[in-house]
Amino acid sequence: MNIWQQINESAAGAVATVQRAVVQIVTAEGATGAGVIWRSDGLIITSAHVVVGRQPRRDLRVLLADGTTHPARVLAYDQARDLAALSIPAQGLPVIVPGQSQQVRAGQWLMALGHPWGTPDALTAGVVIGTGSALPESDGRNWLALDAHMRPGHSGGPVFDADGRLFGINTMIRGPQVSFAVPVDEVVAFLSEAAAGGAALPGAPEAAPAPRPQYV
């Protein structure tokens, strides 16, 4: 077996594993996005813009890879980071093993999954263009930039490597071949702040910037 066959088989195995932990999020308006099962007890991570407008959307449904559908509740969101945490009433769910995003380097090859325009489990891949808070469009946020062709509906889905390790959450696109993801280390920080902050009413006055994170 040559090196390319080994890479292809390794990547195919990673995709099959990761797909089991990728969900489809459907709003009452019919809009769709992706999410990642973070914990087996129903904690899901997605992009804030998928589930939050002026306030968290209430009639959310999450479709699992096994075809079952569950109502979802927004637990916390951070619009500055573009991250949100959801909960569904389920146990024993498959999860993605998180990597450490500070280990990501320019030129590294990563893959991304999502549901563009409702198409389930659409895979794209590319190399890392750069990382950090000085990237174009990042506005000082810590992001990963990828040379990958993502589309609307990839938002909230995972960026991962050939070992199936999670390195980011898809957040936005800039042109046909430049995409951005929130590093997994930012997800860890977001969840830590949410756990420390406790529960509070969602939303904020329309004229005021949204606090980060907000808890529901």
C-alpha cells in the first residue's frame, strides 16, 4: 500500500467516526446548520449565529446521525466568539475527541463536515492558511483560516484531522476557498466560563453589545 492509499484510508476512517457525532440543527423557520456532540449526555456545540438572532431560538430540533430527532434548548451562547451550547434529552451519544488547537500549524491538512443547504454530511478539506487573532476578518478573535470550500450550512460543524480529532468549529466563509473556524481551545474556554457563570436570562437590550458569554 502506497502513502496516498494509507492517507485515504486513514481519512475515510476518521470521517466515518466523526460523522456519528455531527448533528443537524433545524430552526422553526426551516434554516439548517450543523453541530458537534461534545458530551455523551447531550451537550452540543454549534455556532451562535445558527441558533441565536436577537435572542435564542426556542423551537430548535436536533437530528442525530442515527436518524432520531430531539428538541434542543440553548444553554449558553457567546456571539463574539460565535459559539453556542445546546442540550438535548439523550444519553450515551458518540462524541469527537478534542485536539489542542495551539498545535495547528499553517500548511496542515484538515477536513470539515456540515450540512450545506440541508445536504447531510458534506465533506470538504484543505490546508490551514493561518491561525490567531491577526487574520483578516477575525476582528481580533482567535480563529483558524482554512483553504477549504465551505458553504452556508457548514456552520457549527467540526474541523478535524485524519485521526478524527476536533480542532475547530466552522464559523464563516470569505470567498469560495477561504473559510474560518473557531479553535477548539476557544470552545473549552467558552464552556469553562459558562459553567462558572451559572444561569441568567438570555438576550440583552437591543442597543447594548451582547455580554459574553450569555447563559440561558
